[in-house]
Amino acid sequence: MKANQESRMSVVDLKTLYETDEFEWLQLTIQLLKNRQLDSLDLENLIEELEELSRRDKREVSSFLKQIIIHLLLLEYWKSEREVNVNHWRSEIYGFRDQLDEILTTTLRNYLEENLDFIYKRALGLVQQKTGNTVKFPLECPYSFEKLLDLNWFPDRSWDSD
């Protein structure tokens, strides 16, 4: 009975700690998990934190993919600005791909692949605004998912022939 009361007290203390010092709460939660003291966990806040972590990861990888698409579209289709910006856009594409590659897991990769059309539409809206709707961009994503993630792939266009 006493162990059960201590366990309830720990959860209450953890819930209070969560409100006052989230970092310390996290450190104690990790220690409880490592020690397999599952009865002492603040499950309500732990679940909330894990759900937020999942949402944050999805937002982060979506943002990187959207930036890759934006810069590929600008590079390939915004001819009037290409000469001045080509190296900048290519370096941005490479940088975003590199950052995405560092954090991409199988689950997040699947999430991106499943949401590619939505992410493309968001990127399309941004480039349309950036170019003042003066450039005709494809309504559907012209890039395969594999090419979007490939560090060294760029559209095969002769920039000088435009």
C-alpha cells in the first residue's frame, strides 16, 4: 500500500514539476523510464509531449521539403532571375536536402511521400506570390520524390539556351 501511495505522490509531484520546470520533468521522466519505474510516470504529460514531438518532426521535414521544391521551381522556371540567383538557389537546395537527410527516418519519409501533393501546393502558392504570378509553374509536382531528396540532382536544363 505504501509503495502505491509513493507512486501516486511521484506522479503528482511530476505533474507539478511539469508546470514549473519542464526540462527537469523531462530528465526525471527519462530516468524513470530507464529504471523501468513505469508506475511513477506522469503519463498524461508524457503522451502530450510525445504527440507534440511527432507534430514538430513532421512540420520540420515538411518545411525542408517545401523549401527544396520552392528553390527547384525558382531555379527551373523563373528565367528572368536565374542568371543572378542560380548559384544561390542551387546552394539552398543542397543545404535543405542535407539538413533533411540528417533527420529523415523511415516514418518521416513515408509521411513526406504521402503528403507530397499538399506540400507541393503550399510551395507553389509561395513561388506564385514571389514571382507576382508572372511565371507559369506546373500545377502538379514535376519532380519525383527520389529526385527531390537526391543531394546532387538538379533539373537537367541548359540555362544558357533560354
